[in-house]
Amino acid sequence: METKRELDELKDFELQNIENYANKIEEMYQGLRRFRHDYLNILLSMDQAIKIGNLELIEETYTKIMEPSKEKINAAYYDLGKLKHVKTSAIKSILYNKFSYATREGVELEIEINDDVTIQYTRLLDTVRILSILLDNAIEAALESKEPRLLVEYIKETDIERVIIENSTKVERVEIAPLFKENYTTKSGNRGQGLATVKRLIGHYPNVSLKTSSRDYTFTQELVLNKEEKR
């Protein structure tokens, strides 16, 4: 009954976030269409200035138009388009929700997903819970740091999947050992809440491991999933 309740909640959460994701993709598409139209006009302006050799006009066009346009091209939310590689809607929903929140809160977000994401070596519900906890902790810790940043990378190798979550921290080095203890929480420690649950969930799978490290104001979690028969 508890599992059924969790699955029902996940389904509702998934549907809402997939709808939000679809709306964001449409917004991105419309934004790119508008930018394409503006960019063509920019090129025409530059073309005329170059033909008449008006260096002052070229510099003015570049300063007033081209420089601000870089921000549109490099806007963090365009990275959300990389979620097209995530083939499981529940995982895509979780990632979209966490990434959108991080961006709204001012976290510098970097997403490196270039292969199809499957996460097929664990139960879906366990994967969602693990990723949710790791991302929540990463975002919370990043927001406490001087320059909040979050990197999420997915790497697929032969029979191995890796999910790397890296964030900035307030302190140069976080003490790792206490973070995985039951009932251990500390807001300034950056990683207390939920990691005991992550450890317990991973313990169900002999083919899954979590590598944790901290140095130079950076905290890194690497979730490694091997293709082996589950218990």
C-alpha cells in the first residue's frame, strides 16, 4: 500500500512536470524564432555598415545589439533542451523540476547529457528518490556558497551508467563520514539531510555505488550503475 501510494504521487508529480516541460520547450522554440528574425535584421545592419566602411556604425551595432544577444544564446534555460535525451518520463520530470528551481534561485546550471538516459538497473521509484535527494542537497548547498553553481553530467559506457552531481560549497572541504549517519542533519554541512536514505536504497543493489568527494569548495557525488542482475 505504501509503494502504491508513492507511485500514485510520483505519477501526479510526473504529469504536472511533463506538462510544464512541454510548455518550456514551446517557449524556447518561440524565443529562438524571434531571435532568428532579430538576428537576420542585425546581419543586414552590419552588412550595410561594412559596405560603406562605417566603423563607428559597426561598433555601435555590435555594442547595442550583438552583446545583449549573447545572453539570449547562453541563457541557462536553453540547457533544459538536453533533457530530450532522458527517455523515462518520471526521471525527466524530476530533473526538469529541480533544474528549473535551481535556475530560478540564481544557481549557475550546467547540464552535460549527450547520450540517451535510461537508468535501467534499478527500480524506477528508487532511482527517482535517490536523484531527488542528491539534487535537493546539491542545490541547497550551492545556494549557501558565494557563487552558486551546479553541474549534472550523465555518462554512458558499456554496461555502466554514471550520474555525476557537482556543486559549489560554502566551506573549502565538507567532512563526508557523518553525512550518511541516520538522523544526522546540519544545514551548514551541506549534505546531511537524506543521505542515510540514499545509502539504504543503494544497499538494495549490489550493482550500484555512490562515490562522494569534497575539495576546493566543490562537492561531488558520482552514482555508478553497473549492468548486473539485481537481487
